[in-house]
Amino acid sequence: MPGTEVQTSRLSLGPERRMLHVGCGPATKSDAGPGFQTSDWTEIRLDIDPAAQPDILGSILDMAAVPDKSVDAVFSSHTLEHLYAHELPLALAEMRRVLRPGGIVVATVPDLQAAAKMIAQDRLFETAYESAVGPITPFDIVYSYRGFVGRERPYMAHRSGFTLTTLVRLFRDAGFRAEIAISRDSFDLWLLAMELPQSEETLKRLAAEFFPGASAAE
């Protein structure tokens, strides 16, 4: 694990809403879903890979450079599956620590059930969907994207997997008391979680705001 480094000027931004983009890789706020695209959201990027040029160089398992209760949202896209099962509670505890009261976690991970359907049809290496880096197969979803994994980047390997039920259970076990999750015909699961209980109407409104293609009626 590299030493934690931070450009502290990005952590002293005043009253605007801050989104901590964990495991960002080359992605930026523009890739973080519709709810974060307004001008009042300021992004802080955290990644373990220096090549990603993050604001914070460090691990999602130890975000000591981010003060307690200092961000309004944590966004995690295809990050949690890179952690071992015993590491997942540590990562979620760090998310809870850095969130301000009323803050949200928006997370998306590969949908193992969708991949399993293709595997059951003996289509392990057929294209499930096209991504920015090329075609993705069920093998890539379950085991790791072969174009990313190499000896120089072992952290890109997949070490965990999720269904809709197990993703929700993971966040509940970590102490989150409100969550809404969806699975579509695509190969991703989306979840929004908060520390305190919320009404169903509030959760649906937030899902409509932060999930791509969602609506308040879902």
C-alpha cells in the first residue's frame, strides 16, 4: 500500500457540496452519474494508482487524509469488487467516517447474477457489453478484466462479487440504515445508502437524482 498523500487545498473548499470519488482511476466527476453534475458538487479524487493523478494517493481501506465528517457524498464505481471479503467492512467503515450527517454513498458494482445467466448458457467469453476500454465478457465480470490485470497492478484483480441482495446486506451490516438498490438489464448494480433511516419517498427521490436512467416511480 503506498503512503497516503493529499493536496490539502482540495479538502478546504468552503460550503459547497463535496463528493469523494474513491477508486476513481482515470474517471472524473463527469463519469459519476447525473446527480453529481451540477456546479455545486466539487469532486475529490482518491486512488491507489499514481497514474490516475488523484487528489489523494491512497487506499480506500485507509483514507486518513480525509477528515471525519468532511464530505457530503462518497461515489464508488467498480471499486468494491477489488477488495477481499474481510476488507469490505473496513472500506465501508471509512466511508461512514468521512460522511457528514445526511451524506450519501452511491456505489455501483458488477452484477454477478447477470453474468451467471450468460455463463449458464456456456457463453463465458462472449461479449456481455461494450465499455470504454473494449468488450466485456462474463469472465471479465467475475474474475477480472483481462486487459487491466498484470503483475504491475495486482489491485485490479476481482476478489469479491455481489448480487443485489448481498450488496444491500453488506451495507446494512456496516451500519447504514437506509438504502435503495436497483439492478437493470445491464450488468451493473447500483446502490444508494445513508446512515440514518429515510422515508421511501426520500430514497426514491434520491435514486431518481443519482442513478443513471432511474425515475422516482421505481
